[in-house]
Amino acid sequence: MSAGKPVEMPVQADLNQDGTSESLDVADGGLALRSGASILWRSPAEWTVRQAGITDLNLDGRPEVSLLVWRSFEALPTDRLLPHAGRIDSFHDSRGQSCHLILIGWDGQGRLRELWAGSALADPITSFTTADLDQDGRQELLTLEHDYDDPSPAFARDLKVWEWNGFGFTAIAATPGRLLRLSVVGGIEGVEILGQVDIQAMAGVPADGGPRIPGR
């Protein structure tokens, strides 16, 4: 497929369908959801927001805000009753911080709330984006992932593709590599993912050794 234009996640949209666009402002580890000069929602102080974008990953037909968040590790509620450490006890770094994907937005009753929050991830995400890879009208989640307490956290070791399963996300494809950035490029034949190992690599041109996952 010939190289096309990079596809970016939007940071502005009419999230509550009132005719006025809301916008995302990520700064100093926090997120503010703004409507004009008003702040409609602000991320909790104990969260560190690394990335945010407007998506429809839960496939409900309404845009939501997807957040990449680090926060203090908490065991699964059901695991707190277990005699051993629990199923996700190692899913955090040496400071006790774990990585999560969280969706916030307006529900069907017009309330702004947390729509879905994943438990601590086994492999923390360095960055994410979305694309309709198979051209079925549904967004897939694309992630770069590494290890907790990785000595080179700027580099990811896996590129993964996830799809919404109604309750969370299921990984449907993965490719390893020493990856620095993730680009989604659109063209006349659809979209493709470029995992780039060189920050100087141009969008649409994978660096040597960079994995390439084409859309179907």
C-alpha cells in the first residue's frame, strides 16, 4: 500500500451532543475536559495521565475520552479475600504504580462519568491510538507496550491490536520489536500501522526492523 497521511486521534469533539465541542487539555500529568472557558471534568489528583484522545472504543456510537493512566496499584476486589497475593499482584512498578486504560464520557442518561476502567495491565502501555483496521466501521485499539521497571521505558517491546468484546478488550494481533513510536497511516486501500524504531523516520515509512501490520 502506498504511504498516506498520518491519522491522529482527535482531542476535540461534541461529546455530549449539545452542539458545542469539548476539548482535552493534558498538562502536568492531569487532564481537563473543557467546554469553552469552563472545566467540565478534571482527572483525580492521584492519577498521572500520560495520554488522552477522543475515541469510540466501546462501540456505543457515542464519542468518549480514552485515558492512559498511572495510579497506585490496587488488587482486584475479589482477590482481596484470597489467602495468596492475587492474580495481578505483580502488575505494578517498584513504586507501586500500575498502568490502566480508562474511558470517560456521557452515558445514555446524560451523565458524565467513568464508563469503563481496566484493572492494572500486565504490560504497561507506552502509547496508544485507534484505527478501523478491517474497515468494518469499528475502532480497534493499538498499543505499544513494555515491562514494569524497564530500564529503557522509552522503548516498547510489543505492538498489539485489541478489539472491544463487550466487557473489555481482547488482543487479536501482536508483533515484537524495539519500538519507539506508533503511527497509523491512511491511504486509498485503508490503514496500516507503522511501529517505528527511529524517531527520525518519516510518518508512513517504517524504519529498518520496524514491524508493519497492514489493515485487512
